[in-house]
Amino acid sequence: MSAAAVEQPPNAEPSTLLEAANQLMEQNPGFRVEIIGGVIIVTPPPDIPHARVLNKLVRPFFAAGLDDGETEVFQGVGVWLPTGPEDYAIPDLVVVDADIDEHHIESNCYDPACFRLVLEVTSSNYNNDLKNKVAAYADANIPVYVIVDRKNDRVHVLTDPAPGTYENHTLHARGQQVTLPDSIGAKVTLDVTALLQAGQHKG
């Protein structure tokens, strides 16, 4: 996070979008603040079902060995986007090249060239994951974008980034298994039913 917002006098108006985003993060602990297409997007803290989905997701990635060797698996790592001078996003889960430390850009965000996969679990602002981030991640040339779509009860796998979109977009329903592209570094298969079930509120 940039220190610029902290150094401003009290009540000073932020002079850049990035400073405004940093100020919002300080004022709203636990909220996710991103800048996509020059617009600041603030997402409330995730609910427990969202966290359960992420817990289920990390297991197959770790089991495939993607967190030990040429790649690493993280939650909540920022990716610097080419869609605007201060644009960045914070995906729920990422698979990145192991040398990511060498590719820091700004505000705890990293060069999108290091990202092999980004994954989002939808929350209250699901349209952002299904629309704005599709274009942003495609423009950043991130090879694989996965969306666990709790709103519409399906899993999206997007590959082959092109300007503003992904050329290959497949939908997966309950009862299906999804094997992700080998380009992420290992064979990973996701159980759609288990993920979508984890994303529902209990009781």
C-alpha cells in the first residue's frame, strides 16, 4: 500500500485515484478496494461461504504441487492492470511464477506477466467479476481466469485472452469436474458441486 495517503494532512483531499483508494482502505478495514477502468470499486468483507469455497479451492492446487517449485499459490495478491494508469485488482486466488518478488510494480501489486491464473469467487458485486474483470484480466493477458459464480450456480473457465475478452469461455454445472489448462503448471481438477455447495449459506 502506498504511504502517500498516510502522509497527507488530516482531511486532505487525495490527489490521485491511488491515494483515494488507499484512503478508503484505511477507513474501511477488511474491505477490498480496487481500481478497474479508472473506477474505484469497494467490496465488503467476504462472508463465511466465500471463505469456505477458497478453502476447498486451495487444496487441489497444493496437491498438484503448484505451491512448490516454479509456481506459487496465493490469496489476495494485487495485479497491476494495463487498463488505466492506476488500475489494479486483487483476485481471490492466483497461481504465479515463483520469481514474482522480482516483478513488483506499485502498491503491493505485481506485473500481470507473472500470473498464470486468476480466480474470483463472486460476492455481492458479482457483476464486477463477470464483466469488468473479464475485460481487465484479458487485457492484462492473464492466460486463465476462473470464476466460481455463486449467484448463477456455475463455474466459468476463461482462456485465450484477446483485447477486452477471452476467446474461450466454458460454463460448468453441478455434477461436473473441470480440469484446468496445463499452462498453469500442473493438472488441477475442480469438483463443481463441492465448490458451489461450499458457497451456500448453511441452515
